[in-house]
Amino acid sequence: MKRQNAALWAGTAISLFSLDPSVAGAETVRDAASPQPRESEMAKPDSEVTDTAAASEKIIAARKLNKPYAGDVIELDEVHVVSDTPLTTSDTGVSIYKVPSPVQTVTSDELDETRAWNLPDYMRRYMGSVTVNDAQNNPMQQDVQFRGFSASPLLGLPQGLSVYVNGVRFNEIFGDTVNWNLISEGAIERMDLHSGSNAVYGLNSLGGAISMKTKTGFSAPGHSAEVYGGSWGRHVEEIMSGWNDGTFGYYIDLRNFSENGWRQYSPTDVMQGLGTFSWRGERSDIDLTLAGNGSSMNGNGTVPVQLYEQQRNAIFTHPDQTKTDMFLASIQGSTWVTDKIELSSTVYYRQNLVPTFNGDDTDAEPCEASGLAGYLCQEEGDEQEVILDARGNPVKATPYNSTATQNTSQTNMRTNGATVQAAFDHDWFGFKNRFVGGGSYDTGTTSFNSNTELGALTPSRGTIGSGIYTEEGIVRLSTDTTYYGVFFTDNFSVTEDLALTVAGRYNKAQVNLYDQQGTDLNGQHTYQRFNPSGGLTYAFMPQLQAYASYNESNRAPTAVELSCADPAKPCRLPNAFLSDPSLNQVVAKTAEAGFRGQFKNVYGGNFDWNAGYFHTVNNDDILFISSGTLANTGYFKNVGDTLRQGLELGLNADFEPVRFGFNYTYLDATFQSSFIANSPNNPYANDMGQTFVTPGDYIPGLPQNILKAYADWLVFDGFTFGANLNYQDYQYLRGDEANQNKPIAGFVVVNLLAEYRYNEHVSVFGRFDNIFNRNYQTFGNFGEADEVLGPAYNNPRFVGPGAPQAGWAGIKISM
């Protein structure tokens, strides 16, 4: 089982294992359409090239012309080039060792060999500084965090990572959320995870940026079918087919994921499809990509800790269903105007329809105030306020409308845009230089509708509607959002050992809100900023390199946050928005530095290692502040500065027949400003439900220590056995920003993999998770369980449990 370095930091992928190039294995870079190149098609070697850095430049030059490089035996294991802008492909970017910050990559082979359900599943197990919170307990709705910054499908989380697919911005236009279920992992050719506040990647790149490239008939020719299943009724079927004739090609991926879920009432069905139709010319290429998704996902969220201790798979209330119906069309093309100038562009259209249905408990109760007897009220501070129906009439209390609510919403998002850029690989005064400049335009409209229906709980804590809708719960909101960006990045090689990078981007965001029922939500907001970036890399020797950089990036408040920013009018996520005060944009500033190196020992083993420090300060950070008895009721607020800093260590080794490695992160994530946080169910809150956050308090939901380790053993020819371990430190519950309560305990989970390749066409495999059946939690918040479960359930702690022991097996047939 091949394992490219799970923490492939900048520079580690270029094989500088020895000062003597003759000790490594040669790589010939060739056009996928020409597996047997003719001598006349080859880029001529430079006999003066004697190191791998220069050799990599020659190989990159050959790739520009779709020609292989015929080097004298300039022997390289593998040359990795990473994207230096959202639009750049991995074949024509910058050599990874010249990037002045850590970059981690994952290839299609690694996703396949680890049997990852999706990218978050892979990142959780193998990528440094990445954690995943199972807030929804659904394998397709995972909350990914990198260095303490989130890319999540959940509204209400501060989204701090930007995500791109083939140069198309994939953060949703309404709330910057990321729906990981939209793209099949089988369709992904490569992903780069850039660290830090990468200015070039635009809005939301506070802690990092993820750039994905999907397969084509040129990068993935061949045909395969894969089927596997096992625990919880989970089964997956996938068909992949790619072909090219040297000029035209296609790639198709069709995948079905279905399961009953390990928790009660948690079925999930996800259907994903992607097709790419390609043309390759002598100096140009075009890819037309069409993708679709249809999903029905049930993630029933956190559960009261007392109920969890009695029944591990229990849920609190249900259902909590999210559906997605996505269509994407994009055209990406590039052409080499000269041997040194490449023009690239992407144009896209995307529509995503997201309806939700959430059955929940309620804060409504029969009125107690005189003159209101017999009606239904909700608490408003120290007073009761009668609930009005959709026509403005008081609602009479009955057993059928006073114990639950059914919250429904429908979000219809349509986005389109384009990115253009020019890359210049010209030498400056005899020094190698790569300059890229370009611009982007993204615009989208959102139609958001929500309703709250009064109802009653069933014996299983499901909900039944009464047909009565509340006046306050009816929201009709339309938004239009436009993002403009102009960017540049320049990588200048002062010498073969020293490279300087300078970059910058101007961002402008316009967010307009139109209340379809009144005027409370109306608003027009504009945010703009220029973000600078700079850094350097220096190779003392192949075994030791150094890097340092400083970057800035910003995040504009989203329509969701701007629609729910008034403490006097809290909203219920993801269903209702009630007011439109303004918020400040978030600005992140990151400084980082470190060392990395690669070497080959006398026994033939390959090593790469890294050690680095990062320091990111968010100015005017935005958080969702709870304000009611229900966990998802509150408002968004600028809370001042937050800090995320830490140490990262990694080692990867390859001693056939064994490969092993580890990644360790120490994360210090703290508030740097004082503010008042409302958390009514926090046991340490005052009589007004407030807690007082002071500088140095740790940010909830983030562990301080993260350790990942893996080992693969080729037991005999064709059979590989592997294991991976994940350790995550304790974390504070959301709602405990003041760190007054006992945190969630840390945990260790061990997983196993096995694969037997009968021949090049047939392989069977197995995946076994949590083999010691550890009982652990990855997330927590506060709630009020006693009104639903009874007075014995008086502990306000709610937890997001980790999945128990499970296993799956399958077969893959390739042609």
C-alpha cells in the first residue's frame, strides 16, 4: 500500500535524499496520451544540470509543452509541483520546496488506498493539524478544523478556510459553509492544503486554503468498479471510467453512498456524479466539467450526557435532516502563448438547493400571567410574551402544540463567476522567476425561506406538527453577494538555494439583503481590503531547508451573520433571521517559520521531516453567541482578537517493506479580548445567563495536543496490512468560552486497513475502525434536557459521540 507522505510539507516531496543524483530512481514526465514517447518529442536534457532543483525546473518546462523530459539520468523519485493560485494546476505551479510555508497534499492513490469516505475522513487520520468534530454525527456532514480554523457545512461556525475545486470557489455564497458531500473523493486527482493566511486564495483564507483538482481522461485513463459494505448497513458503489485518444478524452465518476447510521434515526443517502470532457492541443487544453449531487442526510446532533451514558447510540430529538441538490458546470482552459507565458481561465455556474427539516424541543409553555391564561407563551427576559400565529392571532395552548417545534427552511443558492490569470516564467537578470497575476469575479443570489411550526413530541422524541405556524418563525429573505479579487504572486530564485516570494490580493465584497416581508432585514454592506504576503526558503543542503513567511487575509461577514447580529433579536440557526446590524470584517495575520529536510540512509530508507512554528491573530473575530435556552439560538458578534499559535512536527519514513510516520501539533488557541458571552445553560453563568471571557481563555471545540501516526507493512507480495492512530487532547464545550467547566476528555482511536491485490485488475480490502471500541466524544455544548426527558436529567452537558467499533470489506475491479 503506497503512502505518499501524509504531511507532505513544502519541499519534502522533491527527492533531495542525496547530493549524488545517481542514487535515486529516474522519473520521466510524459503526456498521459503518449505512454511511449518518440525521441523527437522529448525536451532535450541539459548536461550541466547536476542537482534536483534544477532538474525539476527542466521537468516543469517539459510539462508546459506536454512533452517528456529526457534527462541523462537526472534521477528523481518524484517531482511535486503545487498550485500557487486557486486556478493553477499542479503541473504548472511552483516547486513545493520553494513555497515559504507548509503545504500538505493528498493524491487519488492515497484516497483510494486508505478507503476514505471523503476528504474530511482522510484529513482526520493523516494530515497534520487537522481535527474533525462530529457535531452532527454524520460521515458526510463533518466539521473540519485546521490549526483551529473551520471549513464546515454548519451555519453558525466562523468559516476560516477557503476551498476551491478546479479553480471554482466552493464556499457557499450564503454562509461560506463547505458541503463536503458534493464531490466524490473518487473524482479527486489531487488536493493541496496551504497553511497560513494565504492572501492569494482570497476571502476566508484565514488559517489556510484547500485547492482540489478533479480527474480527467488524460490523468486517469482506465475503467474500474468498486463495491463495499459492512457495519450500520453502510454500502458504497462506485464506477469510474476514463479514456483519451491523445486529443479528446473523458472521465466519469458515479458514486452511491448509503447507510442506516450508527445512531438512531440517522439514515443517509448520497448520490454523486461528475463528468469531464477534455481536449488537448499542442499548446492548449480545455476541460468541461459537469457535476451533480442528490443527498438526504440525517445528523441528529449532540445528546444529553446522561442519556448517552445509558445508551450510546441514543438521540435527543429527531429528525434533523438536510438535503442537497447541486449542479455545477465549469469550463477551465489554458494556453501557452509562448514557451514562457501561460494564460488560464475558469468560468462556472453552480446551483445548490438545500432544504432542512429539524424537529426540536421548544421554549414555549402555557402562559402564567394574568389575562393570558389558556394561551401559549415564551419567556422574554423576566416576562412572558404570548406567541402569535402566522395571521397575528394569539395561539391557544394544547397538548398538540406546546412540547415541540418543527423548523423547516429552504435555501436556493445560484452562483456564477470567472477567474483569469497569466503566468510568466521569465528569468529576471539571469535569475529564475515565476510571476502570476490575475483577477476573479464571483456573484450569487440566495432565496431563503423558513417556517416554525408548533407541535408535540412523540414517545421516541420525534415530532408531530400541529399545523400552526408562528409569526416570528416566518422569514423570507433574498440576498445578492458579489466578490471581486485582483491578485499577484512572484517567486524569485536568487540562487538555486534561496527563493523569495512576494504576493498580494485586493478583495472587495458586496452583500445586499432584501427582506421580503418587511424592512428589518434590509441592508447593504461593502467590505474591501488589500492583503500582503511575503516569505523565503533557503536550502542549506538537501537534508536541511528553512522557510519563513508573513501573510494577511480577510473574511467578510456573510449574509447569514449580517441577518442575525442583534442581541435584542436572537435567531435560531439555521432557520430564522431577524435583524440586520452591521459587523466588521475579520482580518488574520500569520507569521510562521520552520525547518524541513529529506535524506536517504545507507540502508536505502527514505526520510522526510519537518518542524515549524505558526502564529495567527484574528482581528475582530466573529462568533455565534448563544442567547436562549435552546442551543442553536443566538446572534453573531465581533468579539475582538483571537490567537492561534503552535508547533508542528512530522516524520515520514520508507523502509521497504515498512512505511511509517507521525504528525504532532501543539495548538494554543485563545481569546485575546474580554467580552460577555451569553450561555444560559452553563452552570457557572450568572442570573442573567452570562459568562465573562478574559484574555487567555481557551477557544472551545479545539484540542491543545494532536498526534497522528501510521504504519504500513507489505507482509508478502500483494498483501499489505496497515494501522493508524489518532490522539486528540481534551477540549472545552461550546458555550464555555470562560473555561469554567470540566472539558471533554481526550481520546485515542486505533484503526486498521488490509488489502490483497490478486493481480493488477482485482483487489479485495477491509477497513476496521476503532478496533478497541473506545467510548469517546469529539464535541460538546450545553442544553436543557429535563423538560423533555424529565427532572432526573438535570445535567446540562450535551456531547457529540464518536463512532463505535465497525468494519467494512469490498472488492475493486480495474481494467
